[in-house]
Amino acid sequence: MTIRNLDDLLAEGVSGRRVLVRADLNVPLDKQSGEITDDGRIRAVLPTLSALVQAGAKVVVCSHLGRPKGAPDPQFSLRPVAGRLGELLGAPVHFAEDTVGDSAQSTVGALADGQVALLENLRFNAGETSKDDAERGAFADQLAALGDAYVDDAFGAVHRKHASVHDVPARLPHFAGRLVLREVEVLSRLTGSPERPYVVVLGGSKVSDKLAVIEALLPTVDRLLIGGGMCFTFLKAQGHEVGTSLLEKDMVETCRNLMERAPGKIMLPVDVVAADAFAPDAAHDTVPADGIPSHRLGLDIGPETVAGFAAALSQAKTVFWNGPMGVFEMAAFANGTRGVAEAITKADAFSVVGGGDSAAAVRALGLDESSFGHISTGGGASLEYLEGKTLPGIAALEN
Ligand code: 3PG
Ligand code: MG
């Protein structure tokens, strides 16, 4: 594959040229205050933006935020992100009130060399996510008209066949940004020949979301540790009652098959923290995984499980982790995620944290980001990469 990257663009010279950068600035916002609660994705795109600024480009940044329905929706405005991006870059970011309309055109038209503009949320336009090629293409035409070259640094969105990811690169000279390049380099180490033992930790709420990646990883990994809401469907498949815990009934048989296919590879919790309700102050106890009371729901893995997972991780040479082990946003149910994350940092292994929630957990729990080998900015994207799927955003960058 031949993907040209930012260095190739810089070598061409970008001074005075408009460079359209697709970033993934889809950051979590506090529901009440609207404040950015984790700016990891904004920081991750700074190397690309700074390099373009220094080289004198007119930098036009675009992104989605949340899932608005193809029309403007103030709660999903990127305006707060423009403020934060400006602070981090140390220079004001000019914000356009729309994505490709009058405001975008005049904002971009007024940029001086080395200045940065951020366009309003791409998903305020139905064309961005449309399944209709012509509708997406028409929006891509408008977007592409705002740049002379295109850089994709939105790793978190490369698995989406959206106009800004898939159709704009067909219309402009296109390059991979520093973040996309690094993400692909790191993940290809996992799909190539990872140093063994290769241990994968999966959490999150649904087996159905992770089924494809489990199927793809099972033959390759040495150990697959399962926690989070999805562990209860596996525990049910083992024959345990799970009370009122999250359960995907139609996946129980699938989980049973997975465990039979790879005997001994899948490690499940042996104890869980079971609570009266899904609430930060709910009454809760640690119970054996085969003894969850019928009126209670599991909200975290228990300490014995953490110790078992930590022992497996201490042997590992390669680790991939996606998905929290429990409801880490509530202090009472954060110990599992914290314990597993700490075990990963202690292992003498190349470790990759995949995704939005687990990356946010690392920062929310105050763990040292630099003690992980790599923290991916893409949840769905990194999983689909490991599944071996063709990612529309990456394919579009290949010539
Ligand atoms: C993410 O947060 O997973 C990425 O920004 C992609 O967002 P999406 O899942 O809404 O497409
Ligand atoms: Mg997602």
C-alpha cells in the first residue's frame, strides 16, 4: 500500500495553501455544563496541526461531534472544542458557524498563512453520513472546495464510510496525518506477529458489539480476559444465574460455542461486585460469580478476578485492552478497571489501549498515560482494524 503522509505534503510545500484536516474531535462533554471532560482526542491531533501551522498553511479543521441527525443541533456544536484547541495550540482558532455555508467560506477565505479555522459539526449536514453515494458526493464536493489538499488525522472515524472520510480524499490530493500513521503502525504490530504471550482484555457492555473481534482474535491470542457488562452473558453460558445483570439472551449460545472452541483461552470473572441498583450509592457486595443474588446486578469484577487477570497480564509480552471492567464512572465500581489498568502498566509488555471508553478511563482514574505503549483514539476503528476489515478512511488514502 502506498499512503502519502504529512511529511510528503510538507515536502511539497504548504505555505499559503489551504489544507483541509479531518480530525476526530468527538470528545465527551459534561451533560450539565457542556464542558469538555476529556480532551485526549484534541491533544492527539496537535502534532499534525502544529506542523501545518509552522509550515504556513491555512489550516481548515473539520470533525464530527456526537450523533446529531443531519441538521444543526446546538448541544453538538464544536464551538467549545474550538476554544480548547486554541488554548492548546497557543493561537486563536477561527470558528465557522456552519460546515460548508457562508460562514465556512468567509472564515476560510479570511485565514492568513499559519492560521487555523474549525468548521461546525460535519454531521449537521445529512450528506456526511448518507448511505446514498450521490448525496454524500455532493456534500464532499462542497467540503473539498474549502481545501487545496486533504489530511486525514481522524483515526477514530476511519471505519466510517462518511463523506469527510471516504469521499473527500477522492477529490483532493490526500495524505495521512501523524496520528493516523502512528495508530496504523502500532495496530499492525498486533496483527502481524505479536510477541507472546499475547493477552487481550475485553470489557464494555455488549457481547454483540465485540463478537466480530472475539472471533478474529480467538485463534491468535494466548489469553482472552473478559470483564465489563458483557461478562454476564458468558457467565450465563457457563450455567450461572446473573440476577438482574446485563444479559444478551440471544448471545448465550454463541458465548458457549466460543468457549468450547478455545478451551482454556477465555478467562471469566470468578467474583463480581453486585449492587441493588445502577447508582453510585447503591448497596453492594462482592459475591462469587456463581452466587449473584437474583435481585442484584453486577457492576464490576471482584478483587479475586482482578488478581487472576493481573497474574495472566504479568506474563504477557503484548497486551491489547478495550472496554472498562465495570462502571468506572462510579467510584464504588471502579476498582476492577483500575486494577486491570494498573496490572497492564506493570507488565513488561507492549501494551495498547483501544478506544474511547478505556482511554477515557485511563485518564479519569488518574493513571499515567505514558506507562502504556500506546493509547488509541479509536474505539470502533481499532477493533475493526484488528478484525482485519477494510477501513474506508484508510482505503481512501491508498493510491
Ligand atoms: C467514536 O467516538 O467512536 C468516533 O468518534 C466515531 O464516532 P461514531 O461511532 O459516532 O461514528
Ligand atoms: Mg463509537
